[in-house]
Amino acid sequence: MSRPLAPTTSGRRRIVTAVAVLFIAVAMAFAVIVLRSINMIRNTANQIDDARAVDATLGAVDAVRNQLSGSIHDNATWDGAYKQLNSITRQYWIIENWATTASDNPLYDTAVVIDVRGKVIVA
């Protein structure tokens, strides 16, 4: 007896099962690759975002530090000015620090200094 060329029913089932298992294995491998890629992209995006957040925070801290430094400098300057205005040489100090500065600076066209009673000290 000769063997038939077409596979039997059980042979067909084995072939279909083998192809299905191979297809499922390839699909699973592809799914694993895609999931790992998404995980790597997510991790990289988180690292970039964290670095940007740290830079933004450092910038904010530097801005606050600079503002605080400016406020401290202004307060020290005004403390010194207050002491000078109560000294005997106040007229010289006012002219040197405010009048001369105002005349040399293109941002100012006039400087007027008044006392607590509204009397003009220097104009």
C-alpha cells in the first residue's frame, strides 16, 4: 500500500498546532520587545523630567537668593543713609550719593530729597 500525500487528520492537527504555537511564541516575543521598549522610554522620560525639575528648583532657589541678597543690600544701604542723614556732614553725603548719581545717570532727570516734615534738603 502506498502512503497518501495529504496528511491525515491527526497530522493536520499537529501542523496547525505547531504553527499556532510558533505564531503565539513570535507574538509573545514581539510583545516583550514592545513592552521593554515602552518601559525604557518611560524611564528615560522620567530621568529627563527629574533633571529638568532639579534645574528649575535650583533656578528658583538662586532667584530667591539673589532677591534676598538685593533686599539685604538695600536695607544695609538705607541703614547707612539714615545714619548719614542724621550726621553733621549730611549735606555733603547727600550731594555725593544722590545728587551726583542722579546727574550722571541717564535714567534720572531729577533728585529731590526731603526730610520727615516735607522740607526739601537737596533738589
